Amino acid sequence: MSVDRHATPFVLLVTIGLAAVAVSQCASSGVPTVPTATLAVSSVALNPTNVVAGSTALGTVSLTAAAPTGGSTISLSSSNPGVATVQTPVTVQAGASSAQFSVTAVAAGTASIAASLNGSGSQSSSTLTVTAAVRVALASISLSASSVVGGNSVTGTVTLNATVPAGGAVVSLSGGDPLTLPTSVTVLAGSTSATFTIFTRAVGGTIAATINGSYGGASASAAPSVTPPTIAIASFGVTGPTQTETCTLTNNGNTLDCTFNGSTSTAPGAIIAWDWSYGVAMMFSQTTTGPVLTMPGVDCSLVPPPPLAAGVQWLTMTVKLRVHDTLGNVSAEAVNSGVRLFPLGVCGY
């Protein structure tokens, strides 16, 4: 702006004043300066908020804005370290507005987690509730039947007070005569119970037996009653030279190379006689005073005339047993109609 040197002093003064106002207005017409927001912790969250002692919870600390270059270091603290502890510090990476951290549950109680940035603007989480860890232990042993006739089996079940963690739980077992049972049973991870089989022997009178178990510092027991049979029951097995349910015709057709074993038979009194019968085309009979008949005697009339049918290697033999006891009881006849008989070159085969 040019000033007329010949102007009066008053005019000159006014002109200078107007110029100053114009300069001031030009300066104020620029973009105004925005105050920089203060970065601070906005929240602290925990998930879950109910945990068992010895486990962990996941925490998330959030800022009011993204962290600057170099990140932001957040200080964390627990209101009750005896209940829960927290890793500290945790860094929010540059450009991010949150970071995660872990909280370890120590003992039953409540606690909260506080977070602050540069020692100010502290925020606290909601309350974390910690419950005491349950010690897994044996709670009970139950039986499928409280009474069992000797010679039969019963099923036992061990039950724990809580679900088994990874690795399973091995429950120790014990029980004396007339019981036979495994020394342990394993409850699989994720389960609370497992079953096992208890075998019994024949008894002459009722016996109150005991099964004991222990795990996790706790013990439990069950008391099955093993009783004598109320009726005579015949039971047997057939064992051949190399496999069960098999006999071989030998000795020119005069002997069966196999053993009949009726020791699993039971009766109210002592068994004094085992009546055996066996055959294919003809039945042979023999009575023994003991439960075992070895190499039963026969002749070639036992089997039908040869030859075997095409593709057939053996004949099917039937074996029967009836037992008698000292009280006059006689069992029903036990029958096995599936015993294999190999002629092996005798009696014309």
C-alpha cells in the first residue's frame, strides 16, 4: 500500500490504522489450530470373569486412540494378587488401539485388574471371581448286584466326584477270596466313572466279600455277598490238543484226543458225579467222580460211515453233562452241539 506524502497527519494516521486492521483480519482468516487429544486407557475387559484356581483368563486393554510410533506401554496391576496375578507391562503396538494379556487365577476369591498409561488415567476391569479347584477323588464303588451265586460274575462301577482331566485317572482295586478282580481300573478323561468285572468261585456257604478302591486320597468299598447255588447247574468246556471245542479221533478209532472239563458246575451240595455223554452217529456215556474226563473212550460206531462230504474237514459232535450232589440234587443237562471232531485217517476216513 502506498502513502501520499502530501496527506495531512490525520489522514496518514487513519490509513495506517486501517492497514493494521487488514493485516489482523488476514492473519485470523487461516485454519484454526485443533488441540491434540490426550491418549489414555479407555477400558479393561476380562474373559471369562469366572475361573477355577490354577486356570487363566484373557484380558484386553483398550486405548482412547491408536498408539503412536513406538507403541504405548501399559502398566497392569491386580487388586488382590493372592487371588489373581497379571503379566505387566503390556505394549499396545503402534497403530493399534488394544492389546491382550493373561491373568492367572491363584486361589478362591475376587479381584480386578487395573491398567494405566504413563501413571495416569487408570481404568479397572469388572470383578474376576476365582473358585477353588476341585480335587478329583474316588466317591463310590457300586455293584450290578449285591448278591451273586458263586461261579458267576458281577459288574462293579467306580465313580469319581468330578470329571477326570486329561490323562485319565487310575483307581486302585483290591478284593480277596472268593473274588477275582483287576488291580486297577482307568476312568478316561472327560468321564466320571468306569466299570470292571468281578469273578467269583463256587462256595459251599454264603460269604460276605469286600472290594476296596482308592484314588485322589479318598477310598470307597463295596460288599458283595457270594452265595452257594440253590440248584445243581452243569457247566463244562471242551479242549483239544491245540484248540478249544475240538476233538481228534485217534488210537484206531478207540479214543478221543481231547478233555471234557466240568469244574465250573455248581450245586447246593458237594458234586459227587459227572455224567458225560458224547457222540456223532452214536452216543457214548461215561460217569466220573471228578470234574475232568480226559481221552474219552469210543469206537468207530461213534461216527457215520465214511467218507466226509466234499469240502468238509470235520464232523460235528455233541457233548452233554449232568451232575449229582451229596444232597440228592441233579442238574439239568448241559449241551454243547458244536464240538468239531477230526477223524484223521481212522475208521475208514
